[in-house]
Amino acid sequence: MGQVTPEAFLGKMPELPGAPCGMKDAEREDYLTKVSEISQQIDDEISRREQAAEADAEGAEDQMKTRMGKEAGLSDADIGKLKNMDNLSEAEQAALVDEMMDGKYNLSLEEIEKLKKMSAKGQEAWAQAYAKEALANAQANPAQVRSDQVKASSMYYVTKELKGLLDRIGAQESKYAQQLGDLDQDSEAKAIRELEAKLRGMSTVGQVTEAKRKEMEALSKKIQAARKAYCPTYAARCQGILEHHGDALKSMLADYNRIDEIQFELISMEAGVKKGRAQTGLTGLKAVQHYVGLLNGVFKYCQSGD
């Protein structure tokens, strides 16, 4: 497993080329082949872990439905139906939900529909009566109330932690995406794109006369010269962004792993029992895969034959 962690894949990555615009075609091809091979390995590992996580989630879902059914007072036969809701008719599904609502909350779907049609005063009176009944049930079963409170508290804190991690990671990802986006909007880059758009337009509109062919050849040479002149500037700036992005990614892999652990904890809390194990590293692998996809960018303005 140590060979398929996000850290291991980052360690396998070839260093960013120091001067991509000066590399020979064969050198660039060799670099991109290595990156592509690692990218495929990451894809394979992500797929393997997702399948394992899906199998765990299916097992947890069955356990969660069993727990929910028992808490609602369903029979074993009805719990079996709950696990196979997709095979029930709409009427059977409604009847099963009605039975669960009545067992867990002492409510029926019919009562809820009536409640929707009540006046505000009627709803208030109903709520007061329901609250009194709920309080009486809680006093009769304090152990269950404490259990529900502990679970709710635990879920609140891990969900809050998860949000903090996602916000922090999201801010980092947005920062580097913005930097690459700004680089792509550089005045020289925009000027090259405008010339390329003009050339495409000339090739698709009207008959290509000898005069037009010469104009297109001249424009093509102008584009090549502009790309060659801009390539070192772009590559250096792009490489700088990617280096900082890679360093930030390495420093935050523990956060990505914690996200996987929290998601597993939340599923376990919902199911009422742990099933399988956390697929730690899955979220980090996806982040590394995204980063690997950006590495080709340093060659954006390189030309064949350079």
C-alpha cells in the first residue's frame, strides 16, 4: 500500500523541466510519457479504492436501514422490505414510510398532510400538543434521548471539522486556478490567440487564392515567432505556479486524509456500526491526479522542432 499513496505518486513524478522551450521533441515526449504513465497508475488506484468504498457504503446502508427499522419498531419482515425499497410499489413504499413515521415520531403521512392544511393557529396548537407528547416519551426513555444527543453532538463536531478542511483546501485550489487563469489572460497570450483565431477564420472562409495563401503563410510565421518569443516567459511563470501548487499539495495531504476519515466516521455514525475501513488517501489521490493534469501546461507554447 505504501507504493500507491498520494505521497508515493508525488515522489514518482519527474521534476518540472528547467527550460521546456529548449527541450528537443524527443525529450518532451519522454517527459510527457512518464507523466502519462503515472497518471494512469493513479487512475487505476482511484478506481480500485472507489470500488472498495462503494462496497463498504452498500454494507453500511443495509446496517443503517436495519437500525432505523428497529428504532421505528418495524418487524424483521418490514426491515427486509426497507432494504429493498426499489422493488416495492409506490403504495407499499408509502405504507412502510408511514409505519416508520408512526413508530419513530408517532406521526402518520395522513396527519402531516392534514397539518399542511391547518391554519397558523391550528398548527401552533398541534405543535404544543405534539411537544408535550414528545417530552413525555423522552422522560419515559431517558437513555435513548442521551444516546441521540451524543450522536447529534458528535456529528456536529466532525461535520464542522469537515467544513473547515474543505474550505481551507478549496481556498488553496482556487488560488492556483486563479493564478493559471490570470496567466492565460496575459496580454501576449491574448495577442497570440487573436492571431490564431484570424488564421482559422481565413482558412474556413472563401476560396484560398494564391494571394490569400501567401497571407496565411506570413500570418502562420508571425504566430510561430510570437509563440517562440513568448514561450520562455510563459513556461517560467507557469512552472513557478506549479511548483508552489505542488508544495502546497504535499503540505495538505494530511488534511485530504482526514477528509476521508471524517466521511467514514459520518457513514459509521449513520449506520450505527462501523463497516469496513476508511479509504484514506482517496481524496488525496484525486487532488494529485488533478495536479498531474496541469503539468502539460508548461509546454503550451513549445513548438515542434524546438
